[in-house]
Amino acid sequence: MIDKEKAVSIAKEDAIKAYGLLDDYNIILCEQTHVWRVIFELKDPGLNGGGPEYVIDKKTGRILHKRYYQ
């Protein structure tokens, strides 16, 4: 079973490839029955764009869905 720390680690690994440094984002983690939802939200609401969002399977750690906002 994938715990919340591992789910965040999986999401960060992918997000860094697409976005580089993640210093401008807060991480929001939502636990659901079978998945973790990991959302990278801009710290500054005045900035345009947004961060990536992930749905990660709790059993396998596989990214089931990801969405990038620019």
C-alpha cells in the first residue's frame, strides 16, 4: 500500500520533469478510497497558470491520471 509520503514523492518526481523547481507551489493531498489525489497549487494566487494534478493508485503507486496547467 502506498502511503501519503510515497504518493507525494511519485507526484514530485513527475512534476519536476515538467515544471522544474516546485518552490512556487503548495502541495494539497487528498486521500480517497483507492487513490491519492495530489495537487500542486500556486502559492501566489495573483500568478497566471497552475500546477500539475495527479491521481495515484494506492496499491501500485501508478499514476492513473495527470493534468498539467501552464
